Amino acid sequence: MYDVKITAIRKADYKDLQSLYENPIEHACDVREGQTWLSRDGKRPEGMCESAWESMHSFVEALARGEGNFYDGWMRNPYSAMISCNDGFRPVSFLLERQ
């Protein structure tokens, strides 16, 4: 099994959508751009947002098994993927890279 590095590349914050549709919440996403985690054996790294993990785990597990080239050449590096979490109000884009 390979390790997979997960890097938060970009975080958006759609305040207009939040004000229109979201109930006020105390604690929103605390992921920071540039933050990294290391998945070992295709497992969720400690401290990784569970919701973000749900969006990416199938790609992380595939990369950990040595698979790649998703969607026939989608990524320049065939052993990587760019995945966004499913938060429509403050989505985060994560770069997954097989190590």
C-alpha cells in the first residue's frame, strides 16, 4: 500500500448563499489552505474532516492500492486527483497525491 498526501489547495466562502439558505452555526469548517494530512493504508488521517473524507475516500483508497489514471488522463500526474468536499457554502479543494 502507498501513502497518500492530502493538501487543502483552495477554500471558498459563499457568504451570499450562507445568508440565503444556511441556518447560523457555531463552528464551520476549520480547514486552512496549505494544510496537509497523510493517509496510511487508505485510512482517514487523524484530524481530517469526516465530511471531506466522505467526498474523497474512494480516490484515496484507490491511490493507496496503486491505482490511478482516473477518467483516462484527467490529471497531469496520473497518480493524483483534485477533489472538493461537499460543503456547498464553504467548499475546499483537496489535492490527493500518491507518495
